Amino acid sequence: MTAKMPTVLSGCALAILVLGCAGVSDMVKPKPVPDDKSDYIGMWLGGPITFEVRPDGILFYEKTNGGTSTSLEVPITIWGNSSISAGIGPFATTFAINSPPQQIDGQWTMTVDDQILLRQ
């Protein structure tokens, strides 16, 4: 009977972890992009970066460097004056908005983390 005890405890610990994570993800449901931030909505590309802000408040980010790629698809949690925070726990990050979206000669542009991005 004692040989089965670690297996049962491991199973219980896993169930608690899965349920706990599900509860955390429910607490951080995406909120739609506020009206005053609607210029951010869209797919933005520049150099190795893809930066997409979706109307439902999800941010998709991908950066390629040589043969490697880093990507996130997470809810936006904070709209700062010069930053956007997104994600939860180990998957959270803050992006510096060096220049907010603006239209220049018919092309939408913004600068994120010192990278100029163009809206597609």
C-alpha cells in the first residue's frame, strides 16, 4: 500500500496544479482594446518582429533571430502611457512604446522596443 502512495500523491498534485492554472487563466481574460487605443489594432511588421494587437485584447508577438524564434500570444493586461504589458506569470512582458501609432504619408507606423513597425 505504501508503494502506491507516491503515485496517488503525484496524481493529486498534478490535478491541483492543472486546476490552479485553469483558475488563473480565467482571472486574466482578455479585455477588448479601449477606444482610445484603437490605433494599435492590427498587424505590425518591422525587421525581425511581428507585433499584432487584436480587437479582443490579445497580443501576438514574434521575433526571429537567425534560426531561432520567440513568440507570445497573451492577453494585454496594462495599457501604459509609453508601454504595453501582456501575459501572466512567466509569460508576462512589457513592451516599450517609443513612438505610438501615427500615420505618415498614408502609412501607419509606430516604434516598439526601438524597432520601427509598419501596419500591414
